[in-house]
Amino acid sequence: MTNPWNLSDTDIDRAIAPLRPNDDATRRREVFAEVAWGFLTEPGDRIAGELVRRLGASEALARVLSRPPSSMLASDEVSASEFAEAQARWEPRLDSAALFRSLSTAVSVGARVVRSADTAWPDGLTDLGDHGPRVLWARGDVDALPRRDNAIAIVGARASTGYGEHVAMDFAAGLTSRGYTIVSGGAYGIDGMAHRATLACGGTTVAVLAGGIDQLYPAGHDELLRRIITAGAVISEVSPGGAPTRWRFLQRNRLIAAIAGATVVIEAGYRSGSLNTATHARDLDRPIGVVPGPVTSGASAGCHRLLRTNPATTLVTTVADVAEMLGHGSSDDRFDARDSDTVVRILDSLSQTKPRTVEAIAVKSGMDVVSVGSGLGALLAEGRVVRRDDGWTSAPSGR
């Protein structure tokens, strides 16, 4: 293809190589085109999504940069007038220098680019179709990005109450112990509590930002988001340098709903943004769990409205209720009614994701090391725990 921006392959390679060190030159040119589309468009741009799907990112970019009559871009799905409006939206951002500054910013914070063709790409995003992101910008471990059937979104009010925060932490800890990845938005209130509880339990959590990956927003959660980068991933579809606007927050919510196999709403005011996430989950045919609150609490008014008006919602009060929404059993099947107190305490101290030493299990369970060691041996023989080089984990649920 011709290069409408008159960029050399060397220019493109230098910009993309730090972000995609394992790609060859040919693939980096395609990555550059995908990144450019993310830079040109706002989240959820269906017209761009259709054009890229139909022509491929590189060819679609080449055609748009040549500024053709909109009739030449039209298809059975998108009219010439729709393309004319889209070209007018994209025109102010057809600035290669600004794009390269964005890429340089990404490199400076150690970000990575994740493509839909990558194995790390969350499979749930496919359900967004042409409204999906062109690329994801990530800081942290891209392998922490979850599969849909192993991820649960926990969202809720920023102005949360002690009740809501307690439930969020309890749910996040319980779901983490079952091996789920917790997805949320990194905001104050319920989001932050869900992230913190997951980290405290040694689990994996993903925060989805509404602005560029270089801006850890909100600023008051800078330390928390850096901890998530260390133990999981912080992601965004907005190009580095992009500000977190109201529109982008609303569009960010569709990513949270799509990545997760189910969404749980814990406290939401009557007009809470969390209800927007629930709407996206409904549109994607995802299960929606809603935690009830006191009838006198304004912080739960949105939850009660969801339960009253949305037939797709399920009232959830326990971790088992949430797991059941994904078809993973209605009870914690690690345990058996015949289990001794020793077995219950050992299993309660184990995680499915973070190996723990015998000594660490003894500390968590309040037992002596010898009893823990013998108990683990018996549970290993029953297939209820897994021994790894760096410690012990509980066997996957549904054993």
C-alpha cells in the first residue's frame, strides 16, 4: 500500500518496536494502523469498526488518509452520508506528529499494545462487534487479561457505605478464592474495595480506565492502580494522552461488561454510572447480579430499581449466588458436610491462584505446622489440593 502520511517503514518500526518487541516489521506496520485507528476515533465508533473489519486496518487507514469521496467508502452496512459524518469527525486527528507523541508517551510508562489477534485479547470483547476497541493499551501482565468464563465484574457506587464496601470485599475475596479474575473500573468506593480485596487475597484483578493508560485516574488511587499493575493489569482503549471524559467513562463501562462473564452491582444510586454498566451487560446477554440494600438507603436505590424493572437481573447475596450465574455450581464445592474442623480451616486458608507455603497456611488457619502438613497430605491424596514447586493451592472448583 502507499503511505499517505509519507512515513518510512523505519519510522513506524521505531515507534512500534518498544511496544511490540516480538513482532516482525510487517506485523508492526499492521499494529501501527490499528493503533492509528484507536487514535483517530472515539471509543465505540461503529463506522470505523465496519471499515476496518471490511478492509483491514492498513488499507482502511490508507483510504481515509487519501480523503476520498464518502461514496467510495460506502457499503451495504454504512451509507455515504454516514461516512461523510465520520470523516468529518476523524479529520481533526489526522496528525501523525500527535500520534507519534502518543506512542512515545506509551513507551515512557512501559505500556504494551494488545491486538484482537493476540492470545491475550479478552475473548468477551468479540461480542462488541464493530463497536469494539481497535486495540487495548495495557500496563502490567497482559497474560492477566481474562477469558470471559473466568472473569466477574464488580461495580458500584463511588459514594459507597460501609455496608456496600463490606459486601464488595467479601464477594471479591470469595470469588478470588474460586479462581476468578475481578474486573472493575478503578474508581473510588465499590470498585476500589473490590480491587483491594482481590489483591489482599493474592488474586488477579484488572482495572479498566476511561482515559489514557499514562494517566492513573483517579489521582487518589495512584498507589492502588500501581499495585494492580504489579499483580494484574490496568488497561484502556483510549490512546495515551487522552483525557477521561464523561463519554469515555460511559464507553469504558461497555468494556467492563464485555470482558466479564457476569456483572455484579453492589450499591448504586438512582442515576449511578454502574447502571450503565448493567445496561451494557444486558445488551450483551450477560448475567447481572444485584445486591439489595436497606430500603432507606439512597446508595442502593439504583439496585432496587434494577431488580424491579429489569427481568434480566438476579438478586445475589452470597459468593455462591454469583458463581451460579456462570453455571459453576450453587455451593462452594471445595467443602463437604463431613469435613473435620481441621480440613475446613486448611481449605479456607488456600487460594486457587496463589500458592502458599505450609508456614503461611499455618498462620492463616491458626494451626500448627505439623497438623497443616499432615492435613495437606491427606487432602492431596483425595485430589482436593494441588502441590506446586512454590506452595499449595486448592484444586479447581468442580473437581
